[in-house]
Amino acid sequence: MSLRRAPTTDVTPLEVWDRVIAGQPLFAWQGQPSFSARIVELLEQLDVRDATIYLAGGRDNLDVIAGAIRDSGRRVVVDVNGAFAGVPGAARLAGPRALGVDIGQTSIKAWLGERRVRTTRDWSRLPLEVPGMSDETLARGEDELVRWVRATVAELIPAAESAVIAVPAEVDASCCVAGSSYPYASPNPRLLWRIAEAIGARDAVVCNDAELVAHSAAAVIDDANVLTLTFGWGVGAALLRR
């Protein structure tokens, strides 16, 4: 089995979910009436005036956020794939016949060709990770996450030869993951290997979930510089420069 990190030559992941905006971390503004204005402030902090802003995710207020960004004088594109925003990106990374597995904080999205599967996190089996959890609890959480991924993609596996796996966490060059709300030991050098083995992938490419959407942006628009913002549990970001 081959497991490799997606190239970062033209896509750079950015950690913005906890960036301080107007005195509070960005995640604290979600659900507030001023959230769109805070996103514009985020863009000013990032100093990406030359970049097209590409918005993606399952939130219903993307059009409102897009309007605020346009009013600030920036070009903005809203992804049309909803929760499956990573589909074009997976094709860019591993070809159109690759199995895509996008592990979000609240659901898993999987696809192969035109087939789509989405399952929701069972919080009783995968509770929020909190400091002080025992090694036994973290090991059980890791096992449960691997089991859930396997169950989600079970009907897609027989036809898949390669896979793209995206996670809501930092991924280093050795495919070690760190962070996320899931209860597993972090940093974790084995999790992605276990997931790839569980889904039967002979060749798997792994990356952060916002990076995957940046690859989608690269596949569907021609702009040289694109800042991708993804909206779900939190705000993810990745910068495409080519």
C-alpha cells in the first residue's frame, strides 16, 4: 500500500479558525449577525488582495458572506457542490476514478464517480475530544473513527483502485495528523495508514480538507491566485498560487 501526502507546491493550508478578529477567535463569531463582516476583516489580515476568494461548504449563508466580500471590492466565487466540494479536487489529485473520502467534523462525505454517500457523526460513539482523556478512551475513539470510515465507504470500495483522504486536521509530510475534534491521540502517525488500509486503497493521497477544496478551485477556475474558505464546523482555509 502506498500513502503519500498531497503536494503543497501550489496549495498551502492556512490555520484561520482561531485567528483573533475584533478581539475574539474567528470561531466565536460564527452564528453572529456580524460574521460576514468578520470574514472581510480576516481577508484584510491575510493581505490577499490579488486573490479570488472561493467559498465552499454546507452552510446556508454563503451567499450573504459572498455579498459582503464583493462589497469589499474582491472577486468571489461560490462553489456549487455543497457538502461535496472536494469532488473536483480529488479528481485533480488522483484522477476521476479515485475514491474520495472527506472526513469532516460532523459527517463523512464519500464518492466514486457519480455515486455519493454521506453519514453523520454519532456523538455518543465519537464524543468531542477534551484535554485529559485517557489513553484507553483515545484508542477507542481512533478505532471507532476507522470503523465509521470503513462503514461509510463500504458500498464504494470494490470499484476503487486509488483514494484521496481529506481530514479536518493538520497533515505533515510523513502523513502524521494533529488536531481536530475527534478523540484520538494527537499527533498521530498511524491514523491515516489505518484508514487507507480499512478502505482497501492500494494508493492513497492525503491532505487537509480545506486543501482538497483548494484543489477543486484549481480544477474549475483559471485564476492564478485563489484563497479558499470552507465553512462547516469551523472555517478552513488554503491558498492556491500558480
